[in-house]
Amino acid sequence: MNIQPAASSDPIGALIKGLLTQKKDGSAPVATASTEIQAKAEIKSDQLQVQRFSNPEFEALRQGQISLSRGASGDMVKSIQDAFLGMGFWTGGSTAHQGNGVYGKADGSFGPKMQTAVRNFQNNRGLPETGVIDKQTFAEIERLAPKLGETIWSPGYGAKDDSFVPSNLLPNGERARAVVDLSEKRLFLYDNDNKVKTVFSVAVGKINQANGQSITATGYRKVDNRLNNPGWLGEQLWQNAEIFGPKLLSLGQYNPDTGRVSNHPHEIHGTNNQNSIGDAASSGCVRMLNEAVEALYPELQKGDVVYIRD
């Protein structure tokens, strides 16, 4: 188990407060049936968050006495993996759909894709992209992780800040159906009420060594074609019927000033290389797990706006 020692610091305490109703005459507050029910509901909700990281060994991580890195294994890793999956970061291994928009399953092994997930999370939080879960990284994980059994797209999740669960309101005032973040390799799908419906882990274009940016261009796109079973296209272009996976969504370059949509070489599609997910690895397209692109395909129709940002 690759648990590394680190400098110690003061532990962080937690307090759960009950809810009481104050009498109008100013006398001592008494609990009412409704507030007791509400209090129990809030305590249960808080306990779900506590339970996710209830392993006593997490206290050493909170205090900075240890860190977790590639090669680590066990229940601590499994708990953090489960949190990452619920935040839209794939951690490797299984790609199975868990029924709540989550693709993958925590296995307790800190492998290369878990390391990738940590780096992408650190990128989002403005932390050094070490791929190591240290005190500072874990503090952000614990702050932003959804409650046990939930996701960041669950109705009860309260976004802690807009940089983690962004709005789909675009600079030109339009609303996007999907937003792709190149730096953290996540795709956000929004529902008709402009709320996040699901978050997917994706692969994006390789890094241009000249400028350090992904070769996937940022900006406005519109879905201009949809291909069910694009194997024939993969065979024609790459002599590989599996390269685009089971579904492909072509993205045209969209000019919001004129409304014009022009041809563009990049698409959203599945992959025959699932281990590229989470990385800057493609020739410019947005790759998804095959199980995930199957779910996205019916959600995006021709004319839907997709926004790609750094």
C-alpha cells in the first residue's frame, strides 16, 4: 500500500447542529414534530457525507501525516474512487453503468487512471497536478464530494462553487446542451431546465507542444450530424471499424453572430481505447467510454449547441 508520510498539523473537527423552534414568548426553545423530522433528515444527510470518509485512517490524511499515490490500495482508495465517479471522473477498470449516470466501479486500486482522475481534479481546483492525494487535495475532495450514494448531478447536491459544476450560460447569452472542459476532461450534459443531468469523463485532443494547449479547438459548436453504428466510417478512414465506438456526433463550427454552421473535423464519439479516457490523447475529437456515448447519443440532437472551453 503506497501511503506516504507527511508533515503533521492540527486535526479538523466537525459539528452537526440540531434544529429547534423558538417560542414567541421568548422562553426556552422546544423541538416540534416537524423540526424533529427535519433535524433527523439533515443529520441523516450529514451522516451520509461522514460515512463516505468515516474510516479512521482518513484522519491522518486530513492532518497531512500521510498521502495516497499510485500503487496504494484498500478501503481509503475505494472511498475516494467512489467519490470521483460521482463527480464525473473515471478511475479505471470497470466501465459498467451503475444506473445513476455513473460509469465504472470503485475497486480500491490506485492505478494509472486513478492517478489521471486525481490530476484532472487538481486541475479544476487550481492545485499542483501531482496525481498524489495529499492534505490539500483531500480537503477539496471532502468539501466537494457528493454524499454517499449520490452524484454532483443528483437533485440534492448543492454546488460549492461554479468552477466545479459550471453553468451552461454561454458568453453570447445562449444556453449550451453540453459543455466540454478540455483541462479537466469532463463533459457536462444539461437538461431542459439548464441543470446538470450527467457528467462524463472524456479524452480530448493531444497537447500542442508549441503552445501547451489541446489541439481540440475551443469555442461554439453545433451538432450537425449523428451516426448510429459509425463502423463503416472508421473502416473507410482508419481501416478500423471499432475506432469510433458505437455512436458518433459530428460537431460543426458555429458562429453565434451569424448563426452559420460550417464543417469542422472534430466529433464526439466512442472509442476502442478506453484507457485513453481522462487524457489528452486524441487527434482532436472528444472520446467517451462506449457505454457513456450510448447514453449521450439520444440526448444530443441536430442543432444542439456544444461549447468547448479550456
